[in-house]
Amino acid sequence: MELEPELAQHRRTPHDRRPHLGGADGFLRRLARYASLLAAPLLSACADTESGRPVADLARWTVEEKPAVVIGTLDGPPETLFELIDEVRLLDDGRIVVADRGQNLIRVFARDGTFLVERGGEGDGPGEFAAVGNLHVVPPDTLVVWDHRLRRITRFRADGALLSTTPFTVQGSDAETLVGRLGDGGYVTMGFLPGGVFDPANRSISPDSMALDLYAPDGAYAHEIARASGMIRDLHPLPLTPFLHARIVGDRILYTDGMAPEIVVVDGQGAPAESFALNIPEIDPREGRARFDEALAASDVELSPMLAEWLPTVASGHPIPRIAELLVDDQRRIWVKPYDPGTDSWIFRFLGRQVGVAAGGAWAVLDAGGTEIAEASLPGSLMPTDVHGDRVAGVTVDDIGVHRAVVYQLAR
């Protein structure tokens, strides 16, 4: 059995959809207990080696109750209508950049949300996209957009000026995701290896084989950096499958398979630099599956007939991922989202018609050396995609599917 076409095209990293939990008293009690576990410091160290401060005294970060900027409407000017927001990025001067995968558009707004410029559109000409993928910013204001169908990078200035279009000579993995740009100008991609994706004709529980690859600034393939496991599949990705996550901090690549409570750090040649062990509590597989089932039952999402038939056949004894997502902010701090089966399953994300990172909730904030420095609490409805200075940007989707780019003020 093949994946549904709609599911197959969103296999990269689907966004979370926060399910409605009203009436699920048993689930909410278990979720409250789980939240108390997540409140524990993630790193194994007992004290900050610099100051001797116990980790129990970590800073507590949150955001203001209401977002400072909201961009997106159900019915309004064309520049405020979005189909499928993939990423929201913040520039040094406060401008807000929104990548709309649904319309293959990049829109730039002023700090207060005033529309400035739009670029892109469907096509394969200069400045056009067949599939807007990842959006990255090279300071101060160069936008780098990856098109995973055309396999090329398009570079704009934030004022809309087209700078260049660079096709990639893709080798190794299929380079589905652009992880980012290294300090020397090289690019790191992440993708599926040939033959590494589950074969539905031979049904068995198995992970995808994936790789991180390095490309030169001109798009020429350089070499493979590392291999790792991706989604774990049966006929489809398991309801509580992990995902491979990777980010760049300077000239280092951080990645995790999502299953182990560990972040591996390598350089552009793939040479190991270090690893960070995280003290994320293990979730009993059956308890995790029960939490997922109850959250799904309490939500207002509607399963397709195929998913409704398949889900009950998936055994509940598979290990639960530890890490739902990584982010890196402009100060090179590492934000880690522990996995919650009640919110972070791709099932919620896919049915919510969203593509991207995990939902808000409890995040741990580490410095570039892996020491935990703060615990951040984000709104459950927010899917954060960027942290810059004292602002957190991301995506929200309401009950009728309207996508909005939002920016919150971070309180420390």
C-alpha cells in the first residue's frame, strides 16, 4: 500500500497540531504528571561548572500573554492570506520573513507587521519556486530559500532584490531539506538515501536511512557528513515515530535521531566534536501510546479511512522518541523540545495541514557548549520557528485552518 499522495508530499517534518483536550480527564491527569517530569533539568550535570549554581536554579523564560505581532487573516488583503506557512524568520533590524509553502511565496513585513514586499510564485524561472522548502537568513538581510523539487537555492535581499539562483548537483541522499549554511559558505543538506525508505511490499518495522551531506557554495557535491536513522515505518510512519533533526551552530552541525536523548556534534568533514547527553525521562511505550490514543480521541481531527483502518493494527510496544525538535537562536543557544506523545505525533501535524516543527510547551535552552541555562515555556498553540534577541517567531493555526505568522516578546 502506498502512502496517500497528500501524506507523501509532506513527509519532511510535519508541523504539530495541538489537539483539543476537553473532556479527557484521565489524559489530562497523565499529561500533568508528564509535564512535571519535563520540568526537571535536561542535562545530567548537577551544577553549573562555571558558577557552581545548582541546575534547580535555572532561569525560567516565558513569553508575553499576547503576541506582539499577528500576520494573517481569513478574509483580507492578499498579502495577509496564507495557505501553508512553513517558516517565520526574524532579521536583525526587526523585519519578519514568512515562507508560504502553499503558495510558493516569500513575504517580508516590517517589525510591526506592515507588509513590505513579496517574491516567488509558482514556476521554474529566476526567483520562482516549484516547492518552497527551508528558509534561512545570512545576516544581516540575505534570504536563502531551498526548493527541494528544483534542487536549487535562491538568494534574495530582504528588499526583494534577486541575488542568485544556484542549482545543486545532488548526490548521496535526495537533499530534501536544507539544514543551513556553514561559516565558510558551504551548505548542509539532509535527505533519504537511495533504497533507504520503507518498502510497503515487505511490511516490517524499520527506520529510514538518511544522510547529512555537504555542498560547496556553487552547489557542487562535496561529501557525506554523517548517516543516521530517520522515521520508523510500518505501512506508514509509526504514530510515534522519531524524526532526524539537524541544525548548524557556526561551523558545527548538531543532529539527533530523536530517539536517543543525545545531540551529536560534528564538523563539516564529519569529524566528531562532542555530544550532549540530555536527561529526558523515558516514557513507557504503552503509556505513551495510550496518551496518544486518548489525545486523538479527544481531538476534533478526522482520520482518513486509510489511517482509521491502519492505526489499530500498529502495535503499542515501540519505544517513544525523546526529542521532538531542535532550534538554534541568534546567540547560538540550542532549544530542545522533549517529545510528548499527546502533542508531537506526526498524525496531529498532518491532519492539521501543517508542515514544520513541534508545538510550544516546555523547552530546554542550552548554551553552545551544551550546558542547560534556562527552561522556556511557550504557548501550546505556537509552533516556534525562530528565536532572535528577545522575540520568538512562529506559526499558529486556528480551528478553521487559518495560518498566521506571530511574534511574541520573550520575558526572561
